[in-house]
Amino acid sequence: MTSRQTDALDTRPAARADEVGATYRDVFQSREFRYLFSATMMSLIGDQLAKIALSILVFQRTSSTLLTALSFGISYAPWILGGPILSTLADRLPRRQVMIFCDCGRVVLVALLAVPGIPIPALLLVLLAASMFTPPFESARSALTTQMLTGDRYVVGNGLSLTGLQIGNVVGLLAGGALVALISARGALLIDAGTFAISALLIVAGVIERRPAANAPRGSAWHEISAGGRLVFGDARLRAIVLIVWLGSGCTFAWEGIAAPWAHALGGGARTVGLLLGVSAVGAGIGSVVIGRLCPPRLRRKLILPLAVAAPGLLGIFLIGNHLAVAIPVLLLSGFGAAFAIPLNAIFMQALPLELRGRAFGVAQGGLQVSQGLGVLVAGALAGTVHIGLTIGALGLVGAAASLCVGLLQPIRPLAQPA
């Protein structure tokens, strides 16, 4: 589940400047980015709090593992069902207002989830409605970041955001479990609503209002919805970027859907499941720091294809050895390789016209959710008839081969940034 103007990229002085990597200090010098980053972290932690609190609440009331899984996974549905549609709001309306409105909407709906005795079907519908605010919020945030940070500061800022994503996921899930244990699931949901309120206040206080681009298209609903898709798939290099991310990520993380049976096959239990998932997340976090911050820009770009191939390709080791001692280092390195998405995202976002960034992001993110969902489904289906190690290894090699083919057919370079 991105910058310099073209003429600057094509000149020698600009090339030298491009090789001067930005630092986290450079990124945080932007007061506006500090507020946006803090607001995003609060919203992210709120999302994770809602997932864990709702899943516990549903299980307490129904004892149904199916309904519990549905309550946990329903937050992914909006990207698949309406991500590209909802993301058009980030281009039609002022992005700051979109983010504030989304946070306020989630405050109200998440608070409703804490109402005692709410029927389970109604609870799931309210949760789905609350999750619908995520695509426009994230699309607006991503588009705003390209306006706040330029050049290598954007690449480093994007890497920092991905690192924050890993931290926010862990903090939100751990905090959610702790809050439910200390107070109750409903109390945790009320605190969750408060995180969205804090996010809205941070945006109000620190993010500058920007009107939609003057040349933002205004046509029929279908024309606007499909504009992002036409832009992404009409350009060979943009198309190559999203295909590499979709194919690479879908095959790299497909195993997460069968982590529990895999852990059982490895002779472990719940702790082993957490270990497998945690090692992969640690690798991804280290990769986002090393690739997004420590690597100079030119090296970062050279590493895109090797990492995109290595991330899923390393899983091929499980074709010849499926042991916990093998799984831990392989998943750590595979998670590290997934950082190839950082420079790709930078190139992608910076190449988009300002007025189309929101909906193009929605297309890319929606496709990523679909690819990861399909990867999980395929892994689950194969694991029922084929050895789990063979399933994970085969999918990894398929992802590596597909990423390599796309990357060789259409080399990824910084694209011309439209005016």
C-alpha cells in the first residue's frame, strides 16, 4: 500500500545541487511541514486505535472471528471501493479544508462507535463511513507535501513520513490494546476521536490555505474521476512506476495474510506471528531511514530497480529452506528492500501537474491496496494446497521477475515536472 523543475534537472549546476542530500533538519525547518507531519501522525495513530479497539469490541460481543476480522480489515475497503473517486476532492477543493473536514467527520463518527448497545451491522457501517474519509485526507496530505518541500527535501520528507508510518502503526496498535485493557474499548474509541480532533487543530494552526490550481479541470464527474487514471496510464514512465510498486509490494507482503499458519508450520504460535510481522516492519523502517535519508540522491535512484527486485526476490529462498532461523534475516532484508518505493514515490508525485496530484495519488494508492489484497488472497488460496514455503517463495520470484521486466523495458528516471 516525488522536486526540481525540468530545466534545473537538465543543467549541470542543478545536477550538482541535486547530489547534495537533504537532512531531517532541513525538512523540519519548514514550520508548515512540522504541523502537517504531527497531524498526520495523530490521524494515523487514531486509525490504528480504531482498528484494535473495534476488533476487540466486536469479539467481546460476538465471539465471531469472522466479524472480528471484518471489523479490522474494513478500513482498507475505501481505497479499493472508492479511493480514486474520493481522492478527486483533494484536487477540486482547498486541500487544507479537505483535511480539516475529514478529521472533523472522523471525530463525530468514531465517537458514535462508542455508543453503548449499537448493533453490530450499524457499527460496521459507521466504521466504513469513517474510513471513507481516509483517501481524501491522504491524497490532500500527499499533494500538500509536494508544495511544502522541494528538491531532495521532499524525498527525505517522504522517507520520514514512511518511517513515521511504521512507528504510528506500532504505537497505535500497542496503545489501542493497552487502552482497552486499562479502561474499555468504548473509552479507547473516545480517545481515538480525540486524536482526530487534535489533528484538525494542528492543521488549522500550522498549515497554509491554498486554493485549488487555477487550471484544475472542471468537467463531468466521470471525466474528473478518470483524469488521474488517464494521466498515470497515459505516460509510459508513470505507468512503469505504479506497476513496479504494485507488483513488487503485492508479492513482497502477500505472506502477511498467511502469517498465522506460517508461524504454525515453523513450530511457533502467536509470538512467532508477531516476530515475523515485526521483523519485516523493522526492516522497512531501517530501509526508509537509509534510503530516504542517508543515501545521496544519485545512489538512491540507482538502487530503485535492484531493491524492487530484491524485496520480493529474497523470498525465493523459502523454496529451499523454510525455517525460523532463515525467515528472520530474509524478512528483515526483504522489508529493507521495500524502501525502493521512497524514491519512486518522489519521482512520481513531482512529475504530476499540481491540479491532478490528488486524484493520481488516489489511483496509485487504490491500485496498491488492490494488489496487496490480491496477493494475500492468492497466497491464502495456494497455501491451502501447496507447502507454505513454496507459496511464499514462488510469489516472491514472480514479483521479482515482473518488477525486473517492467524496469528494464522502461528505465525509471526523474520525470519532467509539469508547470
